[in-house]
Amino acid sequence: MAETHRYTLGGKSFTAVAVNTAAKAGEWVHSKLGNYSNLSTKYSSSDLVTEVDKGSETLIRNLIHTHFPDHAFLGEEGVGAGPAASSQALRKAADSEYLWVVDPIDGTTNFVHGFPFFSVSIALAYRGEVIVGVVYDPSRDELFVAEKGKGAYVRGKRLQVAPQRALSDSLLGSGFPADRDYALPCNLRGINALTPKVRNIRSAGSAALHLAYVAAGRLTGFWEIGLNSWDIAAGALLVQEAGGTVSDTLGNPYSLEVRNVVASNGLIHQEFLDELAAAGATK
């Protein structure tokens, strides 16, 4: 069974470890809602971090390394602030056979304000290809899980992307990037251009959960400029395994290096890309 070794090691299931770890971290994070003590900023005044982010990452790293001590680990809180630092960290880890890519709280601003839309995102890449993706929303107790080639699920139900065939019938998701000099103005151009051409746009503050919602058919598509590998990796696999399409804003296939991401049900993807290009909102 050539595929089997990719999802187990020494009899331990990668997916089971990812699911259990995300659930434990998410439950701990949720227990701290409204109860953090140290708030600081990283790249900008809207790029927040608390001791709960750091504690969640430590918990996740320790649990994963208990099972797979030789695996590489790339987590948001172990990387310096800004896009250059995150790109450098990914390059350093890129040659690892197995690489866990983790966002301990995706949606820290929401967590800080008590807005219940944040998640724990855990992905495993094998030789650069994401093979396991888990996004856990502790506020709703929804755990989205995907294995490469085996589908995507939430609460035992297989996920399927939305059926809309036209951008005009679509509900999209996006965000307001922390990089206010480069990514935010670019993303705002896209929002300004697309809003009159779609049913509506939602921005709830967790890219990983937005991607999970594309996989679940709750959003027809999602895009954002200037994200990091840990924001996207797990959610991208969810979308792909639910029948959707993930690319960069120029239409190139998704990889861990992608920072400007477009995800959709596939049916609207080209129209989506064309509108972003026409708006000068691709990079």
C-alpha cells in the first residue's frame, strides 16, 4: 500500500494526532477567552499576540513531538514579525520530509475582543505537499479535517463546495490584512471592485475558518493578500478535498509558498481571478 505510509508512522496516524492536538489546543484556548493577561503587537498595531497564542503553540508542538519527534515544525509564534521573516522561515523548513505548519490561534484579534470566530489550524506537509489539514473552531465545536485524496469532513459529514456557477450569485470571504502599507490597499481594491458584482462579501477575521467555510459550501470563494503558510495550509487542503480550487491570485497552483490566495468552488474561479486582475488587486 504505497499511500498508507504517508498517513501513518510506526502505527500512529498523522491525522489522528492532528485532530486530537487541534481539539486539545482549541479547548484550552477557548477556556482562556476573555482571560488573557499580556497583549502585544507584532508587525503592525492590528497584528496582535497574547500569551495564549504562545501557550497554544507550545502545547501543539509538544504533543506533535511526543508522537513524531523527528518531524519539523513551523508555527506562527516561533517566527519573527513580517512577511520577510515568514518567507525565510518557510525556506529554511522547506527541505524537511515531514513539516507541521501551525497557527495556534488564527483570529487573535477576534479572540482578544471576545468575538467567537477564531480557530486552531494544523497541517502536515510531506516533501512540500500538504497531506493532512485540520481546522478547529472551538466556539462552535466544529472540527474540519482532510486527508489528501480521501475527502474533507466535519462531524462525520463529507464536505462539498458551493454550487454557484457565476460570481454574481456568490458569497465571498476576504480580510483586512495587518500589512497596512502593501497588502491592505491591494485587498481593498479587490473588495471595492468585487462588492457590487457579488451577492455579498464577509470578513470575519480568520482565514483558516474562511477556507473551511469554502470547503463546506458556506462561502463560494475567499481571497486575501499577504497571508502566511500557517494561515492557508490546512484550509487549502480542505477546499481541494471538497472539490474546490486553490491558487495564487495569478492563477498558479497552490503551494506552501503562496501568500496571495484565491480559493473557490472551482466553478467561479476564472471569473474571480479575472475580476481581481482587472482591479489591479492581485499582488
